[in-house]
Amino acid sequence: MESLTQENRSERRSGVVFAATLTFDEVNHGYDGQAVVRNLSLTAKAGRILCLLGPSGSGKTTLLRLAAGVETPTSGRILIDGKEVSGPSRFVPPEKRGVGLVFQDFALFPHMCVLDNVCFGLAALPKQQARLVGMEALERVGMTHYADQYPHALSGGEQQRVALARALAPRPAILLMDEPFSGLDTRLRENVRSETLAILRETGATAVVVTHDAEEAMRMADTIALLKDGELAQMGTAEELYKTPSNLFVARFFAEMNVFDVRVAAGNVETPLGCFSAGQWSDGEKLTAAIRFSAVGVSENGAAVPARIAYRRFLGDYEQFALAVLGVDKLIQARMPVGTLKSDLQDVTVCVNERDILLFK
């Protein structure tokens, strides 16, 4: 099998990737008359990682297919570095977009060895050069010693790395990844995700990663675009979406919530866990108050709201408590570090810091 000299590696890595911006401009798309993407506009910045996050059916994979050129938008435009690649006036075929695609099921050819799989997208290069480039891509993902193996002999994590090598080999300006870790078990997923993130940072390509897992998006992304029913619910950093969600859907996607209906009176809202400032909301407005489980403080004694522990669940580093509060017809949920409260405790008090109250129209 061909080996890479240091000079070969330096030549390949010296021209790593010219990352490009990817823009969706008022894009609409649907199937059989059913809208899947609705008037959506967003931009993936060059050399950064954008996660398309949302529940099933929110349009994440459709956006990826539109960006790759597998499908054409019903209306609107898709631009790469400001140049239209899909739209009313132009369509650039997938192979000329400088885009790499990693599928959810890896889509490796079973009759081809690992190296031939990686070289599949390098048909424009002479065979010898293609194999050198393919070996360099395998080296980048730590898979050179599997070059002669066939996909069936590899684990799920190894197949994922080969799929990543194949997508990176042509040095795409934009790498699209459709739920690339969903088929892996939890422990392997964390390891492969960390490896992939390191590789993406090294290559410098623009990456767009589809996921339905909020924690995964927070771990990977420079920017998160949260979708709902084909529309952009909110876009920003993980911290922005977590700390300043624009609505209850966004807040609930990043954390489990206790939710109460409230009304503003004298500049405050009254909740079962206390009275809090309504901020900019006007008197008489009906709002939803949301409090994360982790924001509910539970203690044995204190000048707070009395409660009784209905049940508690051990969750490793944390315990989850279901609390009965007088006058509330549903149990309040709280999450505390293990060992915070004695195991036989029943009567407690509950408090919430005002900064942890989220209010939505």
C-alpha cells in the first residue's frame, strides 16, 4: 500500500481548505404540496460549525439536500460565497459545488475496500495521485491501517471515520453531515464526535451538522439554528439560545421546564414558587412562566415555599425530585446534585432565584 512521505503530507496540508460561506435566502421547499421549509434565511459562516437542530420533520435534512444540490428549492436561493448555486437564474450540479456530504448511514460501498471508498470522489485525479490523496485522508482520521479492509469488517465508529475521510478527500469548502453519530452507541458516539470535531477544526472547512440532540449541538457548534416546522425558531450561540430563548419552544428544547400560566399585576407575576418581577411586561398581560428543573433549589430548612417530596430518582451525578406544593395540582420537578438531601427526608422548602424565571407571551 502507498505510504505518504512527509513532503506529500506537507503539500496536501499546506493547501488545506478554502472555507466558504453557505447562505439560504428565503428558501421554500415541499413534497406533494406539503411545505417542509418555509421562507427560511440563514448563513453558515466560513470555517465555522453550524448545527441545524430540531425535532423530526422540522426541515433539517431537506436543507442539507438542497445545499448539496440533490434537490432544488421551490423558491428562494442558495448561495456559496455569495454566488448563486440554486435559484431562479442558476443551478450548479452537486459535483461542482465544492461540497462534501456524510450520510447518516455512512453509505460506504460494500464491494470496495476502504481506500477505494475514499478515492471514489477523486475520479478527476490520476489513479496514483488519487490513492495518495486517499491515504492522506485516511491518515487524518487515523484509519491508514484499514486501507485494504472492507466496510463489513469495521465497527460503526470506524465506518463513520471512513465516511468522513471520503468526504474530506476532495478538500470541500463546505462539509454537510446528516446526523453522523446517531447510529452509534452512547459511549462510542461521544468519542467519535470528539475526534470528528478535532478533525473539522484542523481542516478549517465550513461544516453544517444536522442533529436532533440539543446537547450534541451545544458541544459541537459555533452557531446553532433551531428549526420548527420548517421555520427558523432562533439562531445564535449555545449560550444565547440557552440563556435568552425567544419562546417556550426554544427554552424547552434545551432544558426540561416547570411551566405555569401567570398574569402580570403591579409589575410582578405570582407563581407557585414565589412572586417575581415581570420585567418589561405590562400589567394585565397573560404570560407563561418557565423554570428549569435545575433552577429549583430544594433544602431541608429555609424561609421559602414549603413542599413535600413525592418521589426522587437517582440519575448518577444528580437526583430528580418530584415535589408536592400546596395549592398546585401538578408536581414540581427539581434536579439536585446527589447527596444534597438526606435519603429519608420528606418535608422540605423550595426556592427559585429571580434571574432563573423565563417569561413568554
